[in-house]
Amino acid sequence: MDLPMTDRQRELVGIARELGRDKFAPRAATYDDEASFPFENYDDLRAAGFLGLTVPSQHGGLGADYADYMLVGAEIGRWCGATALTFNMHTCTMLWSSQMADDLAMTDDQRARHESRRAGIYRKVVEDGALFAQPFSEPNSAAAAGKAPFGTTARKTDGGWLVNGRKHFASLSGAADYYGVLCTEDRADAPANVKDTLYLAVPGNADGFQITGTWDPVGMRGTVSRNLELDDVFVPDDHQLMPRGLYYQAALSWPHMFMTLSPTYMGIAQAAFDFTVGYLRGELPGVPKSKARAVPAKQYAVAEMRIKLEQAKALWHRAISEAGINPSKDARLRAYTAQYTVMEYANDICRLAIRTCGGRSIMKALPLERLYRDSRCGSLMLPWTAEICLERLGRESLYEPGETD
Ligand SMILES: Cc1cc2nc3c(=O)[nH]c(=O)nc-3n(C[C@H](O)[C@H](O)[C@H](O)COP(=O)(O)OP(=O)(O)OC[C@H]3O[C@@H](n4cnc5c(N)ncnc54)[C@H](O)[C@@H]3O)c2cc1C
């Protein structure tokens, strides 16, 4: 996408581009039509070593960092939104326990235990090709919005945890081998507290674990984001993806962890722009040549799309470059701004693409109508929905921590 990249990033994005263009794009309509999970795409990602993209190289992964992932995710999003969004859930589970966890404060003992536990988790990915989901959303959105403890609980028992609760919108349901469930430690003698959030890898074949509900949404249909019900599910200690209390610390001090849903939609925005240019130039297979590109109204619309795309990309790229522990207030607010811009502009660029290309462009034989439907989902993704980004940007611009009227 013409962003400044390192050689390594160019190489990884190049692999993603080949997979996306040659394999994922031709399959995308079928997954969308059936609302089925893109298993074949994951076979290809697994064969390319991409399930271990953000697994550190000393654990056999590709050792990609946050910025590398963001660029690769956007490239996948150009070709299949549902694959990019589900790939985010898996890849960021690995990233949270690697690059991000490395930045967090831990005692020596915690770090040693985390090191040994994550080695086991990474082995499952690198050696067995295991796939991880990242279900944190619950029917009461306050927890996923970061404003209340998760209603799903984990009670300590011999050798592990007993997990109870209900998650919804669990992308990869039925496809994942493990579900990275965020839950609150049930201390029995104390009220639920966000500081006691635990992050546990629940095996998809555990007793008491079931997937319920249907999945037939307007967009992102291939994510298969159904409900999870957990009834006294035993999760061994070794399946702790982060030490106790560390998720809370991460959410406060590594805020860019929540911007990782944006690459999918950055890719969709790029795809809608590329489609429009190809369509108006008469270069797309099956699209008749016309003189539409000579019409000033079309040229202005393409100009407007390009301006929005460049604005989104520039801001997004700057925010990515600022990701890390304890960013400045401006950098944190810029991350909300980038998230808002990518999610809202992706849908707006798709809207302009349809208006500009016209009625024949929205047939199911072409990808534009799917891009439009998929793009609509971006601003709904907690914890940084478009509304929550606006809420934080307004409030935090006007109030310093602790200030009230
Ligand atoms: C395609 C798709 C895939 C998804 N995959 C996953 C996944 O893999 N894992 C996962 O955990 N979740 C996933 N989600 C869930 C998503 O992140 C949200 O949790 C879900 O869309 C919330 O449902 P809702 O909009 O009906 O919630 P509602 O609670 O009705 O929220 C509606 C809107 O109100 C606002 N809002 C809600 N709570 C607050 C609050 N406390 N303060 C201020 N504003 C608030 C937000 O803007 C929100 O968009 C997915 C969603 C979609 C659409």
C-alpha cells in the first residue's frame, strides 16, 4: 500500500499478497454466501508458517512484531475480510503473550512461569498448527468496553481453574482449537474486580464447553462468531496466557493492543478503492469497458476516495509507529483517532465506490457489495467502537485524569 516498510515487512506482506490474491480472493464469495469458516485459507496460512507470525523466533515462530502484524493484516484484509478479522484474533493472542507481555512489569517468578507457559502455548501453534480464538465480548457489553469486570468467572481449583460464563460473538467458533477467554477471578470472599482479570486458553473439546446460537449476519459472515457457554470448564494452570493481573496492566499501559482490529478494515478500504479504479478503467474481468472515467463526477468521487484513503493510511501508520508501553497522552488519543478514522472511512469509501461505479457493480459476481457489507462491521468492534472512540476523545481532550466539574 505504498507505506514505508522494512525489507522484512515487505517480504511478509508479499507472502500475504500472494496468498490473498491467488487463494483467498477466489474463495471469498463462497465463505460469504455460506457464512462458513475459511478453513482452506487457514491451511494455506498454516503451510506458510503464518499461524506463528507473532510467535517469537526462539519459539519457532516468524517473530513478527506489532507493526509487522498490522501491515500483514491489512494485506489479508484486501482479499478476504473474514480471514483477516479471524487471523487477528489468533495472531493477537500470540502477540499479547509475547511482545506486549515482555513490556509489562512482572516479578522474576511471574516472568519465569510465563516464559514456561507460553513456550507450551507456542508449541501447540508451531508444532501442532493449533488455532486460537479471542472471545472477550459478553452480552453485557460493559466488560468488553473496559468499564466493568467480565461476567465470566474462574475459580481456583487443584491444578487449574473452573470457568463459568457466556461469551457472544466468538469468531472462529467451531474452528479454533483454543479460546482465549477473558474472565474475572472468583475470589468468593471479595466482589468482582477488573484488576483480577484472567486470560485463559480454554480447549475447544473440554467438558462443559459448548458453542450455541446461529450466525447469519449482514457482513463478516465467514468469521462464524457464535456464542460460547462454559459450565464448570476445567482449564489447567499451564493454559494461562498471561499472569494474573497482567491483562489489566496491559489494557492501561499498552492501549494500542486494541487497535489491532483496524488492519482488516484498512485493507477493505484499499480494496474498495482499487476496485473502483479498475472498474472505471474497464480492467476488471467481466466488466464491460465504458467511458465513465471521463465523467468529471466520477473523477471527483475517486479523488474524494483517494483523499480519505490517504488520510486514513497516514494517521494509521503514525499511530502504529507510536505503539508501545506507556505512550504519551497525544499518542493514545491519536490511536483512538486512527481507529475511528479507519473504521468509519472504510465504510464511507465503500459507499462512495458503489455510488460511483453504479448498479452493475453491486452484483454478487463482483466483490464490492461484500466489501461494503464487511466494512459496516468495523465501527461495532469493542472495546474501541466508533462511539467509544468519540466518547474518549472528547472527554480526555477536555479533562485531565481526576478532574471533575
Ligand atoms: C463480525 C464480528 C466479529 C466479532 N468477533 C469478536 C470476537 O472474536 N471476539 C470478541 O470478543 N468480540 C467479537 N465481536 C463483538 C464486538 O466486539 C462487540 O462486542 C459486539 O458487536 C457488541 O454487540 P452490540 O453492538 O450489540 O453491543 P451493545 O452493548 O448493544 O453496544 C452497542 C454500542 O453501544 C456502545 N456501547 C456499548 N457499551 C458501552 C459502554 N459501556 N460505554 C459506552 N458505549 C458503549 C458501543 O458503541 C456499541 O457499539 C465481533 C463482532 C462482529 C460484528
